Amino acid sequence: MDDFSDLIAANKSFAEDFTPGDFDGVAHAGVAIVTCMDSRIDPLRMLGLEHGDAKIFRNPGGRVTSAALEALVPGVHLLGVERILIVPHTKCAMASNTEADLRVKVGKSMGVDASWHRFHVISDQIAALREDVQMVRSHPLIPDSVAIGGFLYYVDTGLIDQKF
């Protein structure tokens, strides 16, 4: 139980000043972001958004997976999403290692064989981003009225660059 005591204490402090406001679960800026789970990325702040403005889906590499699409479809139809940003980043572990590298590193860390696990590494981030943007644009349940953009986030500068 002590493994989480610092986070539970921080939550209690957060809750003392918590004001629920009128949040209704809708993306008030009409934005959804698919990005990496990397802790260097602050999806709301990097776009000048605030709590309640966007729907955020994160995974290793910031790829559009079937789970990301499962999130984007109701976001568009039920939660006010009108713009979708797909935002991988520089210096990503998923783009700077091979499957073999990660299997060795994880196996060594765990002390077991990890050769069976798939990490979905990205050999070419820009090609993968192009593919992901096209996958969202061509999804039969995401209308053409939704703006979809592919961006690269630079972890050393905080800037994003629209690629697609």
C-alpha cells in the first residue's frame, strides 16, 4: 500500500481545492490528440489548451491503433471533436530502437526471455505518420468534415511541425 502513498497524498491535496465546474465530458475546443505516452509531452499545454478542451489518447509511439480509432469515433460523434491531431515526437524509444533491441532490454530488465513480445517499433516516423493520418481520414465512421493533421513534436524545443 505504501507504493502509492505519495500519489494518494497528492490527490488529497488536489481534492481539497477541487472545483468540479461544469465539465460535461465534451471536448470544448473540439480537439482530439493521439500522441505518445512519453512524459516529456504535455498535450494540453503544448497547444495552449486547458482542462476540458480536448480528448487525449496516448500509447507508445503515438500511433493510430485500433484502440485509438475506438476512441476517436465516439469522440467525433458524441464528444464534440472536430479536429484530430496525430503527434508522435522526436527521440522516441519506439523509433530509436529495433524490436530486437527492446526485447533484449526488457528481457534483461526482467530476467526472462522477452523475445515473444511485440513492441511495434517505428522504422520511419514520417512514413508511419502519413499512414496514420490516412487511416483516420479514410475511416468510414469519421466524416470528411473533421480536420485531421499529422504533426511531429520536438522534445528539445516544444514546437510542433505539421507534416500532413
